[in-house]
Amino acid sequence: MEKSGVLSFVFSIIQIFLILLFVKIFNIDFEIKNLIFFSLSVLIFSYLILKWMVNNFIYSKVKLIYKNIRNSNSRSDLDKNINLQNVNREVENWKLFKNRELEKMTIRESYRRRFVGNVAHELKTPIFNIQGYINTLLDGAISDNKINRKFLSRANKSVSRMIYIVEDLDQITRLEEGKIEIENKSFDLLTEINDVIENLDIKAKKRGLKIKIINNYKSKIPVKGDKEKIKQVLYNLIENSIKYGNDMSTIDIKLYDMDVNILTEVSDSGNGIEQKHLNKIFDRFYRVDSSRDREKGGSGLGLSIVKHIIEAHGHSINVRSTIGEGSTFSFTLTKSK
């Protein structure tokens, strides 16, 4: 492009020189000479202007292309950086997700081992008892009428305990899997409390315990829920109070109107529960004092069942306790009109 422009300019100069030479040789008229000079001047000036404009146009276009290429390269580098950042972020998120999954799996495995160990421990005692009684009978005691009936009765109690544990386990499993339907019907809470107290009255009197209802209601307390399941909750909580309350003390059952809910509290005057045990008290087979608790009977699943039943009703159960003063378990139910 640049070489062709130079050649054109040289060729134009040569043309001008030849015209001037022609004018001089042929002695052309002065006016014509001036006209020729003027035309040549205009031609040269026009050529220079046109060349400048073309060069500027070409330069601006080349500059624009170069700028776009640089921007494209910069954008490409930026895109690469952004893509790399996205990859790093995705890897970090994947790592966090997998770590959480691993933690959950570790917790589940720990829980599974503890659960299997607890089940084995709970079933081991009645199984060994049954085995011992049967072996004694087989060794000759079966012919002794005084011993055989007593040992068969004890073996039967151990079988009943095993059935009790298995049934409680089955109930918890079905509650967790949502296989037990909750009948959300209206019933009188006060009637069910009195019914449970009547059933546990003999147990309470053996320890000199008095069960007292404290409430501002003169007649019925209508609530929504599954009557039989709530009755089971009340039975477990009041029975626990009888087991762990001090002799010759009082078990208080308090009822409070909480606007849309009814709050039920069951309090004993026992030894209380240490703070470190409170957040585990509703776990399966959890016992504050394993040896002492097993002597008092039960499957070790009662409070866990209570928790699942109350949560299936859309409510929660809580516990507060003071060492040397006793414990209070509380739960709510929705009021019924």
C-alpha cells in the first residue's frame, strides 16, 4: 500500500515536469501557463489531502482491529480466571459436602454400634435368666413341685420382659418411619390423667407416694390428639416419677392454659438428673445409672417413645432438673374447642 502511493506521487511529479518542459519549449501563452500551474497545484494538494485521509482511515481501522484483538485476549484470560475460580469453588463445595456426608455416616455408624450393643445388653439378662432356670429344672429340679413352679414363673417373667423390649423397639421404629397413624381427635385430657393415676395407684402407695393434680379447671380439658398414644405418654412419665421419686413424697401433675395449647407438667421429688445427662435422656436405652435403672425394670425405651409420640403430634417434650430436688417433664397439646 505504502510503495504504490510513493510511485504514484513520483509519477505525478514527472508528469508536472514534462508539462512545464512542454510549455517552455513551445512558448505557450502566459494565461494558459498560469492555468496549467493552478490546475497542477490543485491536483497536488488534492492528492496530498486524499492520501492523508486514506492513511488516517487505514490507521484507525488497524488500531481498532489491534484494540479488539487485545481486548479479546484480555477477556479470554479473564474468562479463564473466572472458569478456574468456578472450578475451585465447585471442588471446595464438593469437599464440604463429602465431609458432611462422612460425618453423618460416622455418627450413624457410632449410633448403630451403640444401639446394637444396647439391644444385646438389654436382651442378654432375660435370656441368661431363662437359660439358668431351664438348666436347673433339667438338672432334676423339675420333679420338685416347690421349685419347678417358682422357676417357671421367673422364666415367664424374663420372657415377658423380652417381649416388652421387642414391642417397644418395634413401636419406635414404626413411629420413626411414620407407619403409625396419629388419630387427631378431641378428647378430655383430665379424664385420661385420672385413668392413668388410678392404674398406677398401687405402685405409688407401695412407696408412700401421693399423686396430685394441680389445675384451674373444674371439669374437662379438651385437647386434640391420639387418646391412646397420649395415655401411653402419661403412663410412662408418671411411672418414671414413681420409680425415681423419693419415698413418702408427692408427684405433682400441673396443667396450664397456654392460649392455643395446654401445657402438662409431671414433677417428682427425687434425686434429680445431672445437667450433662439432660440432652441424652430421650435417647434409646440411655440410662443415667445403668445398674440402678435396670433394677427398677423397664425397657430403657420409655422416654424415647414418649418423645416420638409427642413429636408426631407436632409438639415437643422438655425436661428440667435440679440435683437433690427432682425433675419435671413437660409437653404441650393443642386445645380443642
